[in-house]
Amino acid sequence: MVEATPDRPYTGYTTDLLRVERNMRLRRKRMLTVLSEEEVAPTISSFFMLGAQGDDGTIPSTTVGGPVTESEYISDGIINPHPRFGTLTANIRQRRGSKVNIRVPLFRDTRTPEYIDFEPPKGSVDGCCGSDSQQLWRYGKGDVSMEKHGMNYVIVGCSKSSTDEEFDDHAIDQGATLQKWLVDVNCAGCKGLFYRRAPNEIVPDSDWPRNGDIVVGLELQEPAGWVRLQNGYYLPMHSDDGEVAFLHKVSSRTQPSNSELKRIGSNTPLFRGAVEKTDVSSLLNGRIELSPESATATATLTKEIPEEMRSDETCRASIHMDAMAFGMGCCCLQITFQAKDIEESRFIYDQLAVMAPIMMALTASTPILKGRLADTDARWGIISESVDCRTLAERGREDPDAPYEDYNRKGQRRIYKSRYDSISTYIYQGVLSLKDEKSTGLANRVLNIYNDIPVPIDEDSYKQLRDAGIDPALAQHVAHLFIRDPLVVFNGAVEEVDDDTQTEHWESIQSTNW
């Protein structure tokens, strides 16, 4: 890895975009001056032989393994000598209860030894999806792969599949409390609900969600009769007298049919259309069926993938890696932005969340891992799995060692992602001012539409932030960070730190939620 920092910060002017390119050319030119005639400096994010050279993986040679990584492929001697990095590696492994389990799909070629016993592809596409979709690596789902196929294989899935989460429904039985709810206010003249900042506190401009919308939220025990949405707002489950149900549980695999999305322009901003009236009965006809006893809905999938296809055509041989260095040893161009205030910071945060996956695809440069050709190109999932410190219980599996007395929520709260992953919630809370309010009537409700995945939070932190006047979106974002335990704490920086004047405790959590 070659790490360099510009001699002065970039500015917000367009000319500095060109300056970035000049700096990249200058760095490469400097590297080329020290290479011999037979040496090259390929533009890849990971050293392609890392973990494939045994004791020769370092110069001078060091023995594979060690008390920090306990790796089967790399030596502890490869770790940066700063105490932070060795401590991170060891603590991730210890908290998880095992070494990290990175398994990337191996590229399938006609002579790849691992695929000799595999059935040949049934058609022109290697998978069950068809020619207009792709096989995707579901990183972070390695436990299911290992339980079904062992250490040497990994499950992939269809990019067009509606069953992205193979065990969503099962997760509810294991203690996952976030669920999907169908909005259906069956009262004369009622078109939907009004979301609340807090129970019984209606937001002045709210007119969302509408009947037929499907929202994701947590059913509260106290106060009862309320659901806290994953964007931090609240909805009542029923009328004050309990006679009229407003929200109805549906299967976690039910796909949202959101009237607000149609008002914006379906699922894409390229096609604008008139507002369509949502007919709840169409949602309940065939696809979702309500039970009169429990008012709970169950969804039937429109296309069920046969079990034999799940095991044969969605299974790949894997490249196995077992230490943090495989992920955090990857390179990138890292840019730090400084905004003028908190509002601009939140706006930039949300915009980068949309741009980053596109930039990742455009700059994908990780085709080889541990000396083998991978069936993926980007480094993201490798890094995510390399620092996954979740316990078995937090990953939704049976955990014979739980509870863990010293862990956050005793290591038993269901957490859906590694601590290095994509964002879980948008945080900008700006108001969209429209001259013609009748055109869409969106106001600030765009935020509520796109926050549509589970966001586990630390309830005490959330309440403390809300009591201090922090808005729900930002309070939820911060409370989501505090579901994690700190991974590195230095001597003399615990009780000695004054939280009124220093931010060290905050940074110990913030800086390890990547």
C-alpha cells in the first residue's frame, strides 16, 4: 500500500477536481521512477497474493499465524506496529467468538478445479436468474452458506430476486422486532395516517403514510399501541378506543407499494407520472391475505425458487480469508469533506450515500484475492466481513455462549450488518419548498420514503438525544451507532476523559462505525 496526503486541502471549486487527477498522475510518476524494468505498479486495491505465500508473505519471512490474528494464511508480522491495529484485529476476533469468516465467490471457468463436480449451467447464463440479471454475492450472509454447504462454498443470489433475505421471516422468530406494516385506516373519509414526532404529537405538515403504503417499524411495549418507524417517527396502531386497526402486520418479504413514490415518479426520477389512487383491496387480493382473528397478513411469493436450484445454481466455490488485514489491507482514494455547518454536512452525507455505490462500480479493482480469480470486482464486501465483530446471537443464529455480561445488550440484540457497511438511514431533514404545492405536496416527507430498512438503535441514547431537542432523524442516526461496543480504548482515556470538553469517547464509537 502506498499512502500519500496532498500538501494542502482541496477546495470546493471545480478546478480542484482536475487537481485530483494531476495529483494521481504525479504519484504514479514518482512510483515508476523507483521500479526496475521488470516491475509494474498495477492499479488494484488489494495485493493479489496476500495470504497465498505462506511464511514468505513478509520480508523478511515470518511464520504464518500468531496470537493476534490466529490466521491460517497470514502472519501477525504483517500488521502495522501501531497498537491500534493489532488491538482492533484481536478484539474483533474475541468479541465475535471466532475468526472473521470472509468467503468470496470463486470465478467459474471451464478448468477451475473446484467446479469439476458442479453441474454445467442450464443455458447461456450461469445461474437461475435469466439473461437480464446477475448472480450477486450476498456478503454478510456467510453463516447461512456455512450451515448449508460448509466452509468451502458460498451462496449467491439473483439481482432480480424478491427474496434477497433468505431468512427474513425466520429472523422474526429469533428476536428481530422490526416488521413491515400495511397501512389501512378503514374509516369513512380516511385516506391514511399522520406520522408523529412523538406519540400524540402530530407533525404540522404531515399527510403520510397513505392507505396501501407498507412501512417498517418497531412495535413499542411502552407506550403500547404505537410503532416507531425506522426513520424515527411514530404511528398509532389503532384508534384511541381500540376499535379500528390502522396498521396490519405483513410478511417481511412483502414488497412496498408506496403512494408517495408514485407521486415523486414511481421508482425513478426519470419518469414522472400523475398521482395514482392506491386501492388497498388490490394489495389484499391474492398477494396478501388478512387473518380476521389477528389482523396479521401473510404474503405469498409470486415466484418461489425451487430448493434444488437454491443449492445447485446459487452455490459457488469460495475464496476463504480469516483476518482483518484482508479487508483493511485494501487501498482506496479517501477524501474527507468539511462542510460549513451541520445542515450542509447532513445534506452531503445523504448525497454521498447515493453516489458512493456508483463510484465503487466505476473504480472496481479487486479481481484477484489470495492468488485466485474472484467472481466479484469490488473490495466492499471483503472489508465489511473482515471487521464483523457481531456475536452469533447478533447475527441471528443460535448462540450457546450468550448472554455476554460485558457486551452491549449482552450481545443478544439482532444487528443486521457488520460495523463496516452501507448506511442504514438518511439523515438530512430539510424542507422542500414548492411554489405549486399541488404538484406533489412532498414537503419534507421524501426522507420518510427512502428510509426503508431496519435501523436497530440504543433506546436510551435515542431518548437522551430527543429530550435534548435533537430531531428524530439525527437522533436515530447517532443512537444507531451506539448499538456497538468500542473496539479500542487506550489506557488513561476512560475515566480521565471529560465528556463536557472532549470528544474522545464519542470518537471511539464513531471512528469504528465505518
